[in-house]
Amino acid sequence: MTDKPDHAAPDLVALVGSRICHDLISPIGAIGNGVELMLMEGGSKGPEMALITESVAHASARIRFFRVAFGAAGSDQRIGQGEVASVLSDLTNGGRVQIDWAGSGDLPRRDVKLIFLMILCLESAMPYGGKITIARGETRWTILGSSAKLKIDTALWECLAGPASPPDIGPAQVQFLLLPDEISRQHRRLTTELTATEIKLSF
């Protein structure tokens, strides 16, 4: 009996991510619907209700984003540009980082998964805010993060170039391990360029 080749092994991390997000999105959506019903029936519209509404919307946006970034993505799965735009709009609403992604039509879900992981990497370097611009060329995607003041952890960004990982990497930086793993799984090539005010990723 021989072992299965690595490329045939299921992506357990992605499957777990999909399961968790799937199980959480429904109850959070139900809470949001309940809040809307309370407001329609003349419930309190004070600051406490506004805080609940805002928190539910933010949680829903993060889970929808994580479902793509951390979830399973088959080679034949597609995702509409409108859905992508909706997720990113809700995610960045009121935040310091803005995302510019113009386009139309359906996109390969595997491409969007990689881009969402890159967004997480770029956000970690933009604690003071900035802009992320996503563009598709003839053969490659380019994701550009720009900020007047970037905070670059060199050890983390080196993870994208090789198998080595910093020993003290935490949950908040897991995207730096997942991105190169997914790039390898898809047989793509990632390039990274860092300057004092810009980070350019392409695949």
C-alpha cells in the first residue's frame, strides 16, 4: 500500500474554516434580523441598539470574508464580483484601510481566496491606515498596499518567500503561513516587493 501524493490530500485547514464560518453565519444573521424587527416594531433606537447593530454587521462581514479567505475553494468554483465588492465594502466600512477593486463578472474562488489572504497580510502592516488596490493584468494579479507609514515585520514577510516560519507566530499572523501554502497548492508563483510606503504582491 502506498501513500497518497501530497496534492491529493484534503486541505483540512480550509475544511475546518468552512465549517466554522458556515455554522456561525446563520445565528449571526438571525441576530441581525431580530434587531431589524425590533426597530421596525418601534423598539429603542438609542446608542445601545446602534452599537448592537454595528457589532452584528461587523461580525457578519468578518465571517463572510473569513469564509473565503480560510475556507475551501475548488478549482471549478466561482464567486461574483458583486459579492466580493459587498464583502469588502462591509468589511472596510468605517475602518482605516480602504480597498479599491474595480471589475465585473465572475471570478475563480481560488483567486479570491489568495487575494483575501493577501489583504490580511497587508492590513497587518497598516495599523495607521492606508489603501489596498487590486488589479488584474493579462496573466497575473497585482495587489498593492500603500500607506504613509507602514509597519513591516520582516520575519513575517520572509515567510512568503520560503518554508521557514518565525517560532513565535501567533493566530493574528496565521495568514503569513496559509498564503504560501495555498500558493503552492495552486502551483502559482508569488512575488513580493517592499518599500517604506508600499507593498506590492503579485501572482
